[in-house]
Amino acid sequence: MSIIKFILFTSFLFLTFSMKLDSDFKKDAHWTFYTKFCFDKSSTHYGNFTWDVVVNHDAYQWAFYDDNSNSWPAVYDSNENCNTKVSKALATSYIDTFIPGYYEFFDQSRPRFWYFALANCQNDQLDMTYVDIHIWNPEASKWNKEFSCNEQGLVALFLVFMIFFLILLIIYSIAAIKIYKKDSLHALARLFLLTIYLQTLGLIAIFAHFAAYAKDGKGSFGLRVFGELLEVVSAVLLMFFVLLVAKGWLISRNFITRKKILFGVIVVLLLLYIAMHIVGYATMNRATTTYIWETVPGIIILCFRVLIMIWFIFEIIRTFKFEEDPDKKRFYKLFGFIFSVWFLCLPVIVIIASIISATYREKTATALILVFEMVFYSILIYLMWPSRTDKFFKIRLYGTEETMTLSSNQTAERAFDEL
Ligand SMILES: *[C@@H]1O[C@H](CO)[C@@H](O)[C@H](O)[C@H]1NC(C)=O
């Protein structure tokens, strides 16, 4: 119960925080970063930037910079004054209040990030109310034209994986119903079912956001946050599941060993994930390119994951030694090996992604992470298949076979309710 309360509380915090966070817009300055966007490559493709805003002075202008080292990187952090910064822009455009304007970007030899700064060199209070800004790649395909090129293709990616996970969910639900009819459903099987369900639901929500975004360039921010929250909870539950198996809970023992450490690890992990997403949203339109795994909490998660892996190996070896049933010993060996790889996958993917150019980094990392998740979920479904749960997921601790089965089911149910 307390865990559920905790999850509700933190998700509430997460939602309220992420709604309030904005870009790096500075009000008391002559010149400020507004947003960034990546335009497609090609000789005919061009980007389009339109605005309809209200400003309080007639000297406002947009200043556009690209990602070449003498453009944005040289201007952003420098101490030059407003006029010098504006003069270094590749293009500028004055803003008329109430009159919508647009600017087209032509001829690029490669996809590149453009940075949009707002300047008013005559007044040091930047004030822009009623903002309607739309940036897009007019010549890209129907599904991609609203997206900055570092995000193009994500709709298709989420569509594909949403379908894959729906299939996995259906397959495992059928298996779970089968087990349930024969015997009651093992607590670990329920936890796993919940994890895969949340993961699928999260993917559906994120896909729905991207699909809406493809249409109107806005999407549904709430849906995206909701989807990511589900993904976070599912990722943490999966870690919980893996650690419970390593401890032989309801497989070799009917109680959780070193419970406090386990819950501590899970809570810290959950907080880190939430922090990572909050920082991720805060830096989403950031003047210097970052993506979520390169934020400080993201890096801590990756290091923490390696520590948890060491603990996981230690636990599973202990359980392996404790267990006497040869089938179960084999199961622990297999599980220990496969999930040590699982622990390492994420850090390796992030390291690989960090050497890829910023335009492709996020897409590549997302695709790889989803592929690996799918593989490991499939392996888990295989291991948790009804024919195997009979062999592996039964405690043989007390009395005769029959009473044992009975007691394990009751313990399982009670244990699950305690959660
Ligand atoms: C850019 O947007 C403006 C305003 O909506 C429009 O008039 C113009 O045709 C657009 N350019 C392209 C290339 O789509």
C-alpha cells in the first residue's frame, strides 16, 4: 500500500514539475535563446518557421544561427553585446506585433540544427505574450514533416514496437489465463504481467502523442508525459522482478531476503528515473544539444545499474548454492547469465549512441533500447511459459508435494497483496 501511495505521490510531483518547466528563455536580457530545430538536408527541401506573437516594442527581431562552430556555439556563451550577437546571425527577421510572419530556410548540404534567438537590442526586458510558433520541414513526408530531423522516424518506430508489445501482451495474457485456470497465478507471473501491460500501455500513449504531433505539430504533451511515466514504472517493476527472481523469492524461498536493501534500491531507482525525466523536459529545447541519457541523473542511473548488476550476480549465486533441485539450479544459471547481459545493454547502447551525431543519437538509442527490451521480454515470456512455471516456480520447502503446492500458492497470494 505504501508503495502505491509513494508512486502516486511522485507521479503527481513529476506531472506538476514537468508542466512548469520551460526553455532557456531569459526575460531580463537583450538577447535570448528561444528554441532549436533540425531542418532536413537537400537542395530543394527547406525549413519553414512561422510566428504569430505579441511583443511590447517594435525593435524585436529573430536571429537565426546554425550548428557550425563559428555560428551558434561561438555566440551562445560569449559575452558579446546584443548588436554583435545579432550581427553574427546568418539571418534575421523583424517581428511585427499581431502580424504573422515567416522565414524559409533553403539549401543545406546536410541535416542541421538551427537555433532561434529573440533579440531586442534597445530594451533589456524581453516580453513576448501570446505565442504561436510553428517550425517544420515542408518537403518531408507526410508523417515526418512536423518533426525536427532528430525525431523523424520516431512515429514509425513507436508504431512498430507498440504492435510488437501488444502481441507479446496478448500471448502472455493467454498463457496467464491458462496457468490461472489450472492453478492460481504465481505472484511473479502477476508482477511480470503487470510490467508488460504497463510497458505496452506506455508505448500506446507515446505513439498516440507522436501520431497527433505528426498531424498538427503539437501533439499531446500530457499523453507523452503519461506514457513516459508508465514506461518508468514498468522499467522499475521489471528491475524489481529480476531481483526477486535472483533472490529465489517463491522459487526457492517463501520470504524476501534483505528486503530493506531491495526496497531501498527500487525507490532510489524510481526517484532517479523521475529526476531524469524532469531534467530531460527542462532541457528539451536546450541551447546546447542534450538528450535524456546524457543528463546527470541519466548517467547516475547507468552507473547505478552496473552496481545493481553486481548485487544481482551476488544474490543469484547465493540462491544457486542454496537451491538443491537440479532443474531450478539450471534455471538460475540461465537467468543469471541472460540478465547480466540485460543489465549491461543499456549502458552499452548509451555509449554507442554518444559517438553518433546529435541528429541521429536519440533515434538510434530509442530504437536499440526498444529492440533489446523486446528481446528480453520475449525471453522472459519463454521462461515463464506455463510448462516451465510448473517446474521452476514452485517452492518445495515443507511436507508432501500437495501441501507444498498449496502453501506456495497461498504465500504467493498473500505476498502479492502485501505489495
Ligand atoms: C511557409 O509558411 C508560410 C506561412 O504559412 C507560407 O506562406 C509559405 O508558403 C510556407 N513555405 C513553404 C515552403 O511551405
